[in-house]
Amino acid sequence: MVRDIEGLKQQATIVGGDVPALAQVLVAYESLGDRLGHLSAYLGCLSADDASHEAVKADEAWISTLEAENIKLRAALQSALAALSYSDFDRLLTDASLAGASHAVRRMREEGRQQMPGDLESLAADLNVNGLHAWGRLYDTLTGKMVFDMTFPDGHVESVPMARRRALMSDPDRRLREASFHAGQKPWLDHADTLAAGLNGIAGTRLSLYERRGISHFLDTPLFDGAMSRASLDAMLEAIHTHIELPRRAIRAAARLQGTPALHYFDLEAPQVKAPDEKPLTWDDACSTVERAFSTAYPALGQYFRDMLKQRWIEAQPRAGKRPGAFCTGSLLRHEERVYMTWHGTVHDMVTLAHEAGHAWHSCVLRPARSFAASYPMTLAETASNFGEMILLDGLMSDPGLTPATKAYLLDQEMLRAHAYLVNIPMRYEFEKAFYSERAAWEISVTRLGELMDQAQAKLYGDTLLPGGTDPLFWASKMHFFITGVSFYNFPYVFGYLLSQALFARFKAEGASFLPRYEAFLAATGSATCEEVARQTLGADLTSPEFWATALQAITPTLEAYEKLPRA
């Protein structure tokens, strides 16, 4: 593969204005990307499964060097595309070998117009292996090995892996949540200097590269990566801040159910309505529930989910050493998908399963597309995952045998999702935006990072958090801030949640006749911008705050029902 990359790099450098030759190199680059992506996904799964596996870490470091070389190849192709005249570029797009690839090729040309000279791009790619991406690998390794001693409510002391902390902080027992929160803060505090250095290093590298590439604002790159405009992002955020009291009402209702004036940060992911059945939710029961909901509303999705289980494409076993979190990955070479998560027997985990299965279904729908048209931005990826969640929750809520106790529990779960997407994730965006603004001038200290996090939480949560109830170390414990492959790993989630609300509203209104249009939406996500896809499939204007406000207000009926729940 090293020889393939080098050979294509040389061809890309000398191809000049030879349009047919450039088309051939692009097709070869596309095929190379399939093979490299296959290896990367495989190693990523092994690494997530056992964060302490040194051989896998070595292989990941090796593939990072290949990816760095592939970045150099891409930069050479981008330069060649940027150098083409308008007429030659139009002629390139009509080449039969690039049918269906015009969107991806146009984006490569646009990137080529905002990059450094080839030798500097090559240097940056080399340095990122042991710089930018090394910080990310360090974070994964460090957090995968983290444990903390915790005194449980019954008095026994246990050494708890950090991967288990999130499940403990979503436990119905508030004493358990409080104990895991405070005990679990110690490793983050102990490693705060290292983690702050990592965060500063990641942001500092990006900002330096942006300046060299002539990128005027740190949001320009994540917006380009998300295939969306600043106008759409601003419109969405304007709608959220204008209507922030809607999701805040959900938090206040949760506090009332808990019997406290407001919530602490460790309460935010916890159910305030107990599950009616006291026995733990088994993996088999959860899979049956998800499959039934999918099959009833969307038979093709239900069949696909059954196939995933049969093929054992979902890794969910809880084990020490597993990296925290959940993700969906796949191989364009094999046209297969994989889901990674850790099962702890909660409804939250079941919703995560539906979420990740939605991601996998998106990739499945795109299997017929060529690889250039099968790569979609995170903004549009999150619509499919949220759509999967909504099918599950809607299926559960519409069950005629649903008891009042179960309905109350599901209302609580839905409001947990709503304020996570509409308050917590916008809070992460506000923190990261403030951090990058200050990081452009100097390194940010541990103390200042905590202050910025407290300020962001105060801005979004308002009086819904108890005095002293913030989490100033959230910047350290949230893995998303340390992802090096993409910056601002936050607003695409909100974008996807609200866009999925709009899609699901159409589905509820039109029924099964909407599903072909939904699949057309998924199939278009690798071939157009967010604005174009929304206009083509929904007739919607994403630059209008009114569109986002309407999507946000879709939570109102569920919110009103939730506010009427009596305290247990």
C-alpha cells in the first residue's frame, strides 16, 4: 500500500492539465481510500475493545503513517484540481469514470484553493502523526486505563473503570450518581495538566495550520467538513437561544420529580421516573424491542437490524479495558457495517443501540453508491441515527398495552434526549468556541478551562442547575473535545437532532409513503450540501431560523405531558 500511495502521489504531481490522466488517478485514489479505510476501521475496533493492547497501538501508529502519506496524496490531487482552468475542470467532471463523483471532486478542488504549498502540506501531514493525532491517541490510552476507588452507598469500596462511570451517573439512585461523580473526578483532576496540554496542543496545531492555509476563522473548517453554511449554523443557534426555555422546562420538570430546586450536573443523564420493571433489561430483550419497533414502522430497517444481529456485527459486551462511548464504523471495501458500544442493562443503552443502528442503516442505503458519493458529513449522518432513536421511542409509546407507569418512564427518557441535544450539546459548542477564541492568543490554563466550562454551562442551563452544581472538569472528561480527525464535534449532533425532528414529522404525517423519500434523502447525503439535500427532499430552507424553531417546537406535546407527571 505504501508503494501504491507513492506511485499515485508521483502521478498526481506530474499530471498537470492532462484531464484523462487526472481522472484515472482520482479513481485509483478512491480505491486506495477503500482499502485504507478498511484497515483503519478494523484497528479502531480492536483498539476500542482493549485500550491496553500494545500491539494494536503499534499497528495504529503504523497506519497513522499511511494515513499521513495518503493526506499528502490528497493534497497533491487537490493542488492539481485547483490548478485546472474552469473549462478543463468542467471537462473532468464529464469523464465517464467519475460519474456520480462531482460533489466530492468539487470539494477537493475547493480544499485545494485553501492549502499550503505541497512541501508544507507534506510536512504538516508528517508532523500530525506525532503531534496532533498523538495527543488523541494519548487521550484514548490514558482514559482507557483510568480507574477510581469509589465508596458505594452500602459502604463497600470498589475500584471502578472509567468506562463504567457514565452508566453509574445515569443510575436512578442519586446517592450512586453523586458518589460516582465525585470519586470519578479525581483521575481527571490528577491528569488535568496533561489533558490541558493535549487540548491546547490540538487547538494550537489547528489554528496554526488555518493561518498558514489562509482560513480566516476556526469555524470555517468544521462548517466545510459538515457541508453546511455559517448562515445555517447561526439560524439554528438563534432558534435554540430564542426558545431555550422549552428544553429548560424539561430540566425544571425533572428537578420537580426529583424533589430538588434544580439539578446537579450528575443528575442530567439520570432517569427521574423509575422503570416499571425492576429486573435489569437484558441484551436479548433490548434487541427484541428494537427489532419490533423497527419492523413495525420501517420493515426494511427491521430486516437489516436482524441481519446485523445474525452476522454478529454489534459488539456490546461489558469488559474492563474497553474504551468508553459508542460508535458505528464500516468498510466501503466489504460493504459492511459494525456497531461498538458497552451494554449495562439500561434503557439509555437500548436507545444508543437504536441510534447506532440508524447510522449503520444509513451506510447500508449508500452501498450502491461509489465511494466518492458514499462519504457523508457528520451533520447529515446524525439525522439517520436520531431517526432510529425516534422510531424506537415512538414505537414504545404507541404500544396499546403501554401502562401509565411505562409511559411516564418513556416521557422521561424522551426529555432526557431533548435537553441533552438542545442544552448540553449547544453548551459544548459555546465552550469550544470560547476556548478557540482565546487559544488563538495564548495557551489556556487548567483554571481558565474550568472557568470557560462553568460560563458555558451557566449560559445554557441558567437557573436549572443547583448552585455549585456545574462540572468544571467536563472539558477533560468529554472525549469529543479530544477527537483529532474533526473539530467542533458538537453542533452536528444538534443539527442532526432537529433535522431528524423535521424528517420524522413528515414520516408521521405521510406514513410509509414517506420512506422512499427518506431513503432518497440518505442516498443524497454524499452528493450534495446540507442545504441542497434539505431543499431537494423537504423543500426546507436551513438558513431560516423559523425552520429550526418549528423543528424545536415539535417537542412541546411531549414536554407538556412530562410536566404533568406526578411525583412518585
